[in-house]
Amino acid sequence: MGTTVELSDDLVERIEGHLEEDETIEEFLEELISIYEQEGRFLQEGA
């Protein structure tokens, strides 16, 4: 079961400006989160 996240129209437009050909917003966000996880940014929160 997935979770629905609502994005503002402005944010959607910004994201769409970074999508590669045939890439979905969901795929883009998954990749973005993977990059942040690999760099340890989530581990540094609250420090």
C-alpha cells in the first residue's frame, strides 16, 4: 500500500524541469532520496 503525497503546482513544475526523458516524478524522487541516503544526509539530521 502506497502513500499519497500532494505537491504544489509550482513544485511539480520545478521537478518536471529536471526529469529525464520518460522519467516519472516518482522515479525522480526515489533517485533523489537514494542520493541523500548514500551521502548520509538523513543520518546527520538532529545532530
